[in-house]
Amino acid sequence: MLNQRQRLAVWAIVAMAAIWLLAGASYYFAQHLKVTPDTVRSYAESVDLNRLTPAERALALQKLAAMLNALTLEERRQAHLDRLPRRWFETMTEAEKEKFLETTMPTGIKQMLNAFEALPPDKQQHLVADAVKKMKAAQDNLAAGGSPPEADGMALSPQLQEKMMKVGLQNFYSQSSAQTKAELAPLLEQIQRLMQNGRMLRGQ
């Protein structure tokens, strides 16, 4: 029969084993449940919003938003180029669009818009042109790799760019419809990335 010290030792060993098992299981599930553009695509293609009840639609939209938010910035750009959010966006109500955009907008975008407005006009124009150029290059890379034709239409038209620069990016975004905000989202994320890299400060 075990004395008190031996029982404590046994319980300590059992507790340590349980902790290691729990940590191992958590790591296993984290690796296998990691969100990627492919898992987002699989989920988006498996759900038809039009066949869901209002409650089911809300849950589905929350899940898609959470999956997009779990992606890295580069993976989010990949998802945008694959038009993954847009396939659902086209069937959303205006209220659903607004909520979805608010939920999925990356952190720091508002700060980026404020910082962008503080830049000289020539820096703003260069930054937008650079962002559009990089988005176009990403499109071309996808097309060269056999991407579906629907991955186009990500670059803003010259007319839309001119209007955006005239009224200011921040004002333009705040006054835009949910549909236009969705079209602007990839550009805003690309501008944010360039500003974080400090490219406009180096005059590139």
C-alpha cells in the first residue's frame, strides 16, 4: 500500500502526463484545423446562402468571417484574388454586407487611412499606383498558373482611382456603398502593407 508521499508522487506523474497529452492534442488539432485559402474555398463552395434560414445565414457568415480573419495578409490577398468573399457577397443583403465588412476589415485600417491622408498628394498617388501595380502583378501570376478567369477585376478603374484621389481615400471609403467598400478592400490591404513596409518613406 502506498504511503502519502508515494501517492502524491503518483498523482504528480499522472498530472504531468495529462498536461503533455492535452498539449499534444491541442497542437495536433491546431495543425489540422489551421485555416488556409483552400479551407476557406472548400467551405465557401459547400454552402449556398440562399438555401439557409436567417439564423443559419448569420452563423454561416460569422464562420466565413472568422476564417478570413484567421488568414495571414498574404493569404487574405490570395482569397481576394480567388474572389472567395465575393461569391457570398453578391447574395448578401445590405445589412449583411455592412456587418461582414466591419467584421473582416483588418485591424489598423482606420489608422492607415488617417496616416494616408496626412501624406503629400504626390506620395498618395504613388502609393495607390504602386498598390494597384502589385495587385495586377498578383493577378498575372495567378493567370499564368492557370487560375480561373473569375479571378480578374481586382484592379480599380482609372476613373475610380481619379475620383478616389480627388475626394480623399478616407472620405471616399466612408461615403461608399457596401459593394464599393468590398471592391476597395484588397486595395486598402495592399496600401496598408506598403505603408507598414515603409516604402513610401523611402520614395520607392
